[in-house]
Amino acid sequence: MKKLLILMLSLSMTLCFTACGGSKDETADTTQESDAAAVDTTTDTVADTTADTAAADYSQILTFVESITTHDALLAELTTYRASYDAGELTIDDLNNAYLNISNDSQTILATLQGTTWTSDTYSDQIALLTEAIEALAQAETLNYDAIINNNEDKLTEGDTYMSTYKEKMDALLTALGV
């Protein structure tokens, strides 16, 4: 009887160890699955965050493109001002104020760009083109205003050089953005 009891206890202990061992393996598998799911979730969260910050940067770039489009409309109005001045409908002060407003507008766009925080590196090449374009635009407008005020052809020629750089960089930016 003692032998039977010892045998049964031995079997039950063996079954317990086997069951515990199996349970331990299942726990390990469950833990590994949980860890893998956590990594997947973390990866998804990082990917979502990166996509969100890239989208925010893209949106900011488009806002600057819209500002430049509005600025270009001011430049088109300047042609009208110039024609009105030539027709004697505006004074030289009116024309100078129009040039000053355009110069100030480009400086405002540049200051806004310089104060912008970019949240990802996704569009770093496009941001560099945007920066170069707006810097050239602001410089061109400043030189053009100065040339008009001081009747200085050399500054007007230099302003034209910056304006060419502006157009080149904007074309490259729009191409890079696929716009």
C-alpha cells in the first residue's frame, strides 16, 4: 500500500511538473506574443507620429507657397500702379509706397519662415529650396525698392539677379513637391 501511495504521489508530482512546465512555456509564448504586439504598436505609433509631423511640415510649406502666390499677385498689381503713374494718375509717392509695400510683404514672409519650427526631416530638401527662394525674393524686393527710391540702375540690375534666383528656386520647389 505504501508503495502504491508513493507511486501515485510520484506520478502526481511528475504530472504537476509537466503541467507547470507546459504552463511556463505557454506563459513564455504569451509574453513573447504580448511583447511582439507592444513592439508592433510602438512601431505603428512612431510611424503615425512621423507621418503626422511630415504632414504638418508639408502643410506649412503649402501655406508659404500660398503666401508667395499672394505676393506674386501684388507684383502683378505693381504693373498696374506703374501704368497709372506713367499716365499721370498716381504720384511718385504712390508708386514708391507700392514698392515699399511689396518689399515689406516679402520681408514679412521671410520673417515668418525664419520663425517656423519644422517637426521632421521628411521635407528638408524642399524647406531648403523654400528658404533660398524666399531669401532671394526678399533681397530682390529690398534692392528694387532701394533702386526706385535712389534712382539706381545698378541696384535694379542686382535685384533682377536675385529675382532670377527666386524664380529658379521656386520652380525647383514646386517640381520637388509635385505641384
